[in-house]
Amino acid sequence: MQCLRDSVLTHLRVMVFRRQLVLTRDVSASSSLNRLLCTATGSNHDQVMARVIGLVKKFDKIDVTKVTESADFQKDLSLDSLDRVELVMAFEQEFSIEIPDEQADKLKCCADVAKYIQSAPKSEDS
């Protein structure tokens, strides 16, 4: 069963990644540069948290009034496992990091994500 889950998640990541690549080409250069500069300069915890919460609020399946630092993605925001995979991929793209699947499963709320992002090594290609 775990093998099937991993296979499906890998397939979904490739599909969403390809879709995000197409969308990324439409993003203005100044926006991309701003994001890279912000990650390169080592944002403080409040800035990272604000960006994480902002990303979560942009997710179309979430009631923005329920988003807080400690709101559980599954219990409070009613995200299923596929929604959470999409959200993790958005975090990876926004912060230029790679979040392994076993670590992604442990990210239950915005506070967990912000803490992980600050402790994660930056991607080589950023």
C-alpha cells in the first residue's frame, strides 16, 4: 500500500510541478527576484510565517478566516492528502527548498512549516 501511495504522490508531484512551471513563466521577473532576495537574505521568523500564511490563504479550497499559525491543515482547514501535497509543493516553490515526503507528513500547521523552512538548507539552484 505504501508503494502505491508513493507512486501516486510522485505522479501528482510531476503533474503539479509541470503546471507550476508553466505558471511560473508568467510571473513577472521582479516578483521572482524579490522572492529570491528574501530567501537569500535569511528572512526572520515573522516574515517566513507571514509568507506561509499568505500561501495557505491563496489556496482555493481553504476558508481564509480559519487560517492561523496553529490551524491544523487536516482538522481545522479540511485539507485531504492530495490538497496537502499541492500545498507542500507551493511551499517548496515559494521558498526554493525541497521537503522530503516523510518530513512533509509531519507538517500539520503553518507554524510547523515556518519552523521547517527556517531550519531547512536552501536549494542549490536558487
